[in-house]
Amino acid sequence: MASALVELIGALAAALTTLCWVPQALKIIRDRETRAISLPATMLSAVGVLLWLVYGVAIADAPLIASSAATFAITATILALKVRHG
């Protein structure tokens, strides 16, 4: 597979997996309602993304670092709001 295509696929995957959390975060911020959000699943997701961030730093992969940092910020916000609002 051509290198440019591989990079494009990686960039699209990173963008989609980061952006998919934005509507959820905005809804929680707006409504202050988190009953439908699973605490264990959100915790696991946040920890998983944090580990991807650590991995990205360890291998010095800037796109992985950037997408993981953004995704972690969003999932950590959702997690904090879940803990705060139940």
C-alpha cells in the first residue's frame, strides 16, 4: 500500500475516533445528565487512550500523540462529569 494512502487512512482514523466523542461531551456539558453513560466503560476508554498517548510519546509519533492527547482530553472531561453528576 502506498505510504501516502497509509498516512491518509491513519489521519482519518485518528480524526474520526477523536471527533466521535465531541457530541457526547457537548450533550453532557449542556444537559448535565450522565445516567446513560457507563462509568466503567468511560474509565477504560480514558485509560486506554492515555496509554496510547504514552506509547505515542515513547515512539515519538506526532500524529498519534496529537490525536491521543485530544481524545484523552475529551474522554477525561466526560469521565469527570460522570463522576461529578453521577
